[in-house]
Amino acid sequence: MNVMPIDGSSSISPIEMRESSLDQIDQRGPGFIQMLGSQVDELNGSLNQADQAARALAAGEDVPVHDVMIAMEHARLKLQLAVEVRNRVVDAYQNLTNMQL
């Protein structure tokens, strides 16, 4: 069994964040805010689509009822997911603000 001697001359070098590292992070993909905005836009589009389908059905247009129900359920599930994500983010923020240092 080989045992490596421990000497005080070796030290752990600190990790440094350089501007080039930050540029690489920005180039990887969309940021949180952009992703959140696109998801909110998608949710809004889904809600509008369900609303238009329900209005068309109520106006007597030739719209299959099952398509309207699917659009409404799809919009409802997306809205529930968005509300749960918001609740989790608010809860995490409150936990961070209440954390003692």
C-alpha cells in the first residue's frame, strides 16, 4: 500500500471566474428570464386557443366538441403547472430570505 506524504507546501488554488467564463455561460443557451417569458407566451397562446374554440362552439360554428374539450384541458393543465412552478419559486425565495447567515 502506497501512502502519499502530506506536506504543507501544496495548497488548493481558488477557482476564479473570468470574463471569458461568463461569456461561455451566456452562449450556452437562453437565460432563465427568456425561458420563463417564452413559457408564459406559450401558456397565453394555449389559453387564447381554448377561448377561441369555446367561443366558436358557442356561436354555433362547426367545431368538434372533443377538440374544444382537449384544448380547454390542455390549457387548464398548463395553467396548473405554471401556478405550481410559481408557488415553488415563491417558497424557495421565502426560504432564502428567512435563512440566517
